[in-house]
Amino acid sequence: MVRKRYIPLFFMLAVLMCSCEKVVDFDPGDVSPYVVVVSKPVSDSLVSVYVGYSRFFLDNRGFNGADNATVTITSGSNTAVGTYDPDCFIQSDYYDDWNGYYGDTTHYGGYGFMLRPNPGDTMRVSATVPGYDKIVTAQTVVPPQPQVEIVDLVIDTLDEVTGGYYYCYYSSTYYRLRFRINCNSNREYFSVRVLLGEEIYLSDTVSVWDSTQMSSYYFTVSDPIVNNASLEDAFDGDDGSFSGREMTFSSERFSGGAHEFTMEFDATTYGNRDILGRPVKIEVCALSEELYRYNVTSSGYTSDLDDLFSEPVQVYCNIKGGIGIFGASTKKIFTAPAPRVENFNNSASYYKKKKK
């Protein structure tokens, strides 16, 4: 059983992959740092682990990594010791739907492992840091591959929004995609993204859709399983439907071991392109319970000035002897079938496409 402790909002790691906070009883006289461990291993991929120190919330210095730790990971019957790499993690201000980045690239040190976990493996991490009196440990289980079926893909080619600028014609295309997720229990956890193929140019006049270079797009899902609107949200006009690039949910409310979702999204196309030939895929990740709970609770973290004096956010943490997250996932990408053409209402767009 993982125990939760309590620390204030700003006593947390703000590097790498999101915030990580274990809330512990806070003594203003005790500002000793905790060892922080962050790792989100993906099945069939090499494993990396960040090890560093937390920071007192009044301390404005940067976070310190630990380059002298001994970090060991066991996955199934395989055990490996990590090698420190000062450029192990790269953090940039990337645009998900653009093949470049804007802003500076920051490198963080971490420990790399010549180890690829398999679905079903029980994974354990252990970190010993000189000068820290505790051995930091955690455990997770790599989930099996997700069971997904794409039921239908519909494209509305009756474009409502068209125009041009810089001598370039563009139009908005509206999509509706239905997919079904099957599960074996009501304690399975998932995240979903929609991916569209990007255009590549073979010459000045010839271009094709690239099925290997995919970008994530915003989508909406109006479904009781993912609708968690509060009373406050309702007063603000939020109906609770999901809107974003990545939707996270559990199978707790699935009926009959399966559930069908309908997502809606739109995409801008430039020039006179073959819309029906554009590759559409969904990326489904099966998440360990630890990673699911971390993702759900950390999504409530904010550092906006308006929230500086709000209640601390309690972010799930499963690191014993320190703070952080160790949670696994198994990723699989599913390709949508050839689309049907149909005129339909679509609320995913800013322009709120209506049926003609």
C-alpha cells in the first residue's frame, strides 16, 4: 500500500516531465532536501531515470541533480545499473504540430539503462545517493498492450471555414472518429491522442502525406466517463466535455468490459490537397495505476499568479524514502480505416461547425 504524505505546493520538482510533489507534514525549521526520483518507463523502450534534490519553496536557486548516485532497475528477471549522462533528458518549448521548436533547449542529467521492459514485467528501482541516509525505492508493473478497435472515421468535406493569406488557400476539415477499448477489469488505465499525417514536399509542385511523421491534434469527447465538470465549472459554462491533446481515463465505469468513445476534431489544410488520403491514427497508452494517478493529480497543478494563495495541490507519489514518480506504460498506435464522407454537426472547432 502506497502511503501519501503532505508538503506545500512549491516544495516540488519543476523539471523534466511535469511537477512532482509528495505532500508531507511541513516543519518551517526543516528545509533539508528530499531525493527526487522521476521515471516513466515505456515497454520495449530503453529506460531513463532522473535523480535529484527537492528545493525549499523560498529558495530561488535551480534544482540540483545527483550525478554520483547508484541507480539500479530490475524488470522481470533482468537487472541493470544506470550510467549517468549529463544530456540524458532534453526539455524544449516544442509545438506538437510543428516539426521544430521555439525557444531554448535545456538538458538535464539522468541515468540511462540498457534495459527494455516487457508488458507484464514487475519493475523496481533503487537509488543510493551519498550523504542521504535513505535508500530510495519504488515499484510498478508494466501494463499489457491496449485492446483497441477503430470503429469508424467520418470526414465532412463541406468546408465551412475557407480563406487565404500570403497567396495560400486554406480550408478546415472536420473529423469524427469512433473507437472501442476493451478491458479485462475495472482497474485498467489509459491515455489517448489523435495523430494526423503531415505534408511533405517532393518538389516545388508535388507533395504527399507522410504516415511516419505524425502530429497530435486537439480533440473533444463528450462522454460521462471523461466528464468531470464541477458545479463551479458549470456556472462558468463548462459542460465537462474533454478538450485537449491527451485524454486520460480509467475502465472503472466501462460496461461489459468495453466502452466506445466518439472524438471530434478539425484540421487546416493548405492548397488543394487530397483530404481523404491524409493518414489518421490514434495513440493509446495503457498506464500503470501509479502513472495514471500521478497524471490525473498533477494535471491540477498550476503556477499561475492567481493561484499562488490557493490550496496546495496533492500530487500522487509512490517513491519510498523520497518523492517523485515511478510508473510504466505500454504504447500502441492504431490506424484508422478509409474515411466515409458525411455532413455533420461538429463542436470541436473554434468556429463550431454546423450541419448544412
